[in-house]
Amino acid sequence: MVNLKIDGRDVAVAEGTTIMDAAEVLNIKIPRLCYHPDLKPVSACRVCVVEIKGDRLLRTACSYKVAEGMEVQTNTPFVRDSRKMAMELLLSRHPQKCVECLRNGSCELQQMSEQLGILENHFEYHQRLGSLDTSSPAIVRDPSKCILCRRCIQVCAEVQGVSAIGVEGRGYDSWVDTPFARGLGEATCVACGQCIDRCPVAALYEKSHEDKVWEALSDPNKHVVVQTAPAIRAAIGEMFGLPAGTLLTGQMVSALRRMGFDKVMDTDFTADLTIMEEGTELIKRITTGGVLPMITSCSPGWINFIERFYPTLLPHLSTCKSPQQMFGALVKTYYAEKSGINPADIFSVSLMPCTAKKYEAERPEMNASGFQDVDAVLTTREIGRMIKQAGIQFAQLPEEEHDDPMGISTGAAVIFGATGGVMEAALRTAYELITGKEIPAIDITAVRGMEGVREAKIMIGDLEVKAAVAHGLGNARKLLDLISEGKADYHFIEIMACPGGCIGGGGQPVPTTLEIRKKRAEAIYQADKGLPIRKSHENPAIKRIYEEFLGEPNGKKSHHLLHTQYTARSIY
């Protein structure tokens, strides 16, 4: 332990602790802007500087380590003046258009300016280099708002292993850009949106589908159907000031009906369907000598990643579409037929925690219904903004149920929202389909948790199934490298593009940190435990759709509507 004083108060902390973390022990919150708990400190903003007795220089609290006998001052005139100057310099390169900005009210630069008492700026404004980049179907980049905190660069390179963006230029005229200034739509970007979640301002944000959804809702000739992803219900409350992990499934359904959606159905339905299709595919591969390990295919950011960086491993992917795209195909075929509605008149909307879902919906092969299967994708942030625009008091709404026939789901489907959830749901069903017996322990905790890569061995009858789970594309690389080297003796691998799985998706409310992801995951598992049916193969609506429409899992019709193919792509 190291003993030191902060603002005249004694504190003892472990060796290697930063001044910022040591101050937190004393409930002293040192201002910070470029710092993010998910990332290594880079000390770019200089807002967290403190004064150390005997040191002629100010030190950055986010990166400077404590020492025995150190005396730190966090609130001297020198410190306050230095922080204000650093903030004013940042503001001198940032457009003062807060009321026109998506992040107005949730902007960290705005909040820090208020905290530091910035009432005027002594520096002249100079537009930062770079033009608006709208080349990606999922993400918009606005260099004029960038404050060079480098969070986006860090998460893209260190967490996701993609490196689609970096710093260009030097000194005062530095800016963030893609290699060769190609635009995100032509760069290595996999559209995961983790850069958006880390950006403290609105230099990065999702490409909005809000206007076209409002237009569809206002069109009397359109039958507008919405599907709700499992992770949304554990995070949407944060858009209205409620604590992270507040479960609001019924209120979400209620709000969507009041907005004018004709049918509010559940992506969880097609998550159950995914388990039936994917589980059948896995059993077939194991018993007939198919390509193993089989890897899940429901995360579009992950699909973009393997298509670009590991195209030789594409045969390992399950051929199943994501639950979003399965739903899109079925709403314009099965639902249209069942309800007697012309599929051309159906406008299909999905609520997703993920920006890559926007990219996925526009893939040319996603038209098994004869139309674009999903017409618009709204992130959690977008639907939160739309509910506010509609004047709906979200927290006061009554709980309502999803609509039939694609609104009935199970606990297995809900846990798709957390890392390890797809694996656990699949194993629950695979065990009972293979053995014909009830699974002895329905909670398969071996595949749960926030470790980057987890391994588990599960006995299914006489068969020992070896499984692995990875979340975050940097962790996916570790497993893919093992497969490439012939060292991965797994049967089944789940990979999610985003840290924590969908609950940490690029379209979720900001901020998103490890602690917030944990709370959202807890809510997901709470929802699972509270449902009367917790296994996908026991869902009566799933049994019905096979009897009435699809025939059998992995059959001819289900292959046409629910399965897809993948494309080897270059990095650019």
C-alpha cells in the first residue's frame, strides 16, 4: 500500500494506482474528458491536471501513479486556470451549435465546460480539418466536432482490432481520419459503432432512420410493424434518466403502440427460431462430419469482420441469418399471408442495440421475401429520441404485451442480449433434442460472464460438447487464430462483435461502461428467470410456425427464408 495526501486528507491505496483513482476513494471526482474506464489513459485533453508538492509541472491524474508521501492538490488556482485554458483551447476548435446537436444534454464537452465554469472563450474559433463523412450505411463522422480525445481510435484498434481510423497530420492541425481519407464506407470499418459509444461529443453518430419511420407511421397506406431486440428492454430506461439495468419490456411495448405502430412484435420470437435452426445445423455437423467448430452468425459486426479479415474461415459460420433478418423475411411472408396484408404495404422496422444492423438490413441478399426484408433500423438512442418527440411519459406507462403471432418468446431468447446467451440458449435446446431428457441445470453459468474469452465443456448424454464464447472483436481474433492454426478443438463458438454482447452494442445509450454492461446483463438474466418458458423448442408459437408454414428446421423453405451465404471481401 502507498500512503499519500490528497487535498490535505490521508489515503492509502495499492501501489500502481493513479491519482484519479486514489481521489475517488476520498469521493473527490477529478474532471476528465479523454479518459474512459474501458480504455488506457492517453492524457490528451489535459483537463485532469493536478498539482503535486515539490513538482514544478502539473501532472495528469488519469495516468500519473501515486508515490509514498506524495501530497496532491486538485483545486488550486493554478490547477483551475490550467483546466480552463485547456477547455477553452478545445472549444476553440469545436463548433458552438449545441442546440442543433444530437448530443445536446449528453455531451461530455458541454458538461465539462459547465463544471469548470467556462462562461467565455478567449481564443478565436478555427474549423478543424475534414468534411462530413456519410459514406457508411450505419455511421456518420463529423470531424468538425472532434476534440482529438482519441477514444475512437483506441477502441477501434485495441478493443476491436480493426484500426479503421487514426490521427492524420501533426500538431495543431491534426485530425482523425480513415487511411487514405476513403470514408468509413470504404475503409476497414465493420460498423460496430463502438466508436460512437466512446465518443464524448457528436463527432460520431448513427445514420438516422427516424424520419423515414415517422413518414411510414404517417402514411395511412402503410402497415407498420416493429420488432424489439432483447437488449433494448434492459437499456431504454437510461434514455429517460432511469438506472442502468431497469427492465422495461411492457412500458416499451406500450410506448410503441402510442407512437402509432400497427403491430409490436418481438425479435425474441426469431431468436427462438434461430436456436431451432442453428441447433439443428450444429447437430447435423457433429453427427455427419461437417465443418467444425461451427460459429454463430447473429452479430452483423462480427460477420463484417470475418468477411474482411478471415475470409478463409467463412465455412465455419452457421448459415443462419440473424434474428432481425429472420423476422424481416417472415413478417413479409408468414405474417402477411396469415393477416391477409399485401407485403408491399408492410413497412418493417427493427429496434436494435446495434449500428451494424443498419448495414445488415441493406445487404443485397436480405430480400428473401421478395422485398427488402427490414425497411428501417432504429437504435436504442433513436427510439428514445422519438418517444420524447411524441411527448410520451415513458416511465409512467402501463405494461403491455407484444402482439401475436410473432410476439411469443422464451427466456432462452431474452438472454441473446448478453454475451454467452446464444450459446446457453442453444445448449438448453441441444441437450434435450439429443438426449430426449430434461436438462438437469437450465442455468448454464459456465458460459456467462464478462471475461473476453470463456471456454466450457458440457456433457450432452455421452457427447462432451466443447464450447467457447468471445465478445469484442479483439477477443474474436484470438479464437480465429487458433482455428487457423488447427488448435481449436471446439464444437461450437459464440462470437459477439461488441463487448458484453448486444447489451453493449454501438446503438445503446451513452455512456456505456463495464459496470453499466453488467447491470444490463443482470436485467436480461432476470427477464429469463421471470418467463414461464425458458427453452426455445418449447415455444408454442415456434411449433406452430413450423406446422403451418416452414415445415421443419433446416428444411427447404426455412433455408430459403432463414439462411444466407457470406462473401469474402477485401479489407477495402
